[in-house]
Amino acid sequence: MPFNRSVFSTRVTTSFFFVVVMLTALLWNDISFWMLMVVIHAGCWIEYQKIIQGFRHALLYILLGLVYITLSWVLFLDLYYSTFYHASTGLTAPAWAQWPLVVFVFMWINDTMAYLVGTSIGKTPLSSISPKKTWEGTIGGILLTLLVGGSIADFLLGDLLMQGQLTPIDSYHWYLIALLAAIAGTLGDLLESKLKRMAGIKDSGSILPGHGGFLDRFDSILITTPAVWLYIRMFLS
């Protein structure tokens, strides 16, 4: 997909306000976080219902939605309440949403870098499900999430440990989580693209200019969250 300055400007403007709202809600307090989750969950479900309304076997797709949307946000809430401790003092780390923020930052890096690399040098289509995505953009997004996201997480959170652990989280975990998040996020984007293609629509909604709707913006997180949650429970808890 060739670079379009007008589209890029719209996306950047929307992304700026989106990031401000997300960070404010994530870091302010529990009430703002819960309000954010309620709004996003409701928005995703409303758009999902519109997508599947013409599908056969509607009950199966509703059950899929419970796993795809509701379970993902429940796990996101569980990540929010995961506790960190300072390795040097053993004291509880400041009460801010470390894991949700990590997931959010990894997805933002992956989406942004995949778009920039894809529009700059992307030539090989990734899948017929999403013709605008390219292998170059996808690989570029994954690699930059691995390197940049992993480095940022390791630098900011490298001296913290999870509940029940005696030593800080090893650096390699942050890079593996970044890699997992980028791959899972790409799969999440393809899943939503498949649903939209089946429904014959371009965007799930229009609330975010340049990005589409709630599902268009959070499709990556819906798959990344269960993947990261599972990794944490298996290897860090």
C-alpha cells in the first residue's frame, strides 16, 4: 500500500488523542480504568453484533464473541491487578497498570511500525484476507516491536519481580513477550479482517477517523491479551 500523506496525517492526529485518552484512563485510577474497559467492551460488542448479524449459525458466532471479546477483556482486567514488587526492597511497586500498559505499548509499536514499513517498502501481500498488509510491513513491525518494545520494557521494568518470585524478571522474558505480542496482534488483525470480509464491510465502525471502529483499533489486543496472560501464568507466576 503506497504512502498517503493525507491518510497518515489523519491517523497520526487520531492516534495522538487516542494515546492520551488511553494512558489517562490506564494510569489515573481504578475508576477511570473500569470506565475505559466498559466503554471499549460495549463498543466492541456493538460492532461485532453488526458484523455477524447476517451470518449463519449466529449462536456459534455469539459464543465466539464471548471468547474473542469478553474473555479477552476479563483477562486484561486480571493483568491490571497483577502485582509487581521492587527487587531491592521487596515493597509493592507503585499502583499503575504495568501489564496492560506493556500490552498497549507493544501493540502501538507493532501497528505503527508495520504501517510505516509497509507503506514505505511493502510489496508482497501478506494474505488475501487483508490485501493492504504486506510481508515487509508485518515483519518490520514484529522485529521493531521485539527490539524497541522489549528494550523499553526491560529498561523501565527490569528491576521488578512478580508476586511469589525471588528474583527480578529476566530480560529475555520482555523480548519474548514483545515477540509474542507482535505475532498475536498480527493474527488478531487478520481475524477481524476475515470477519469483515465475510460481512462485506471495510471498517467495523467510524468512531476513530483513519482507524475505523473499536474492533479495528483493538483487534490486535483482543488476541494479544490472552497470549500474554497465558505466558505470564506459565512462566512468570
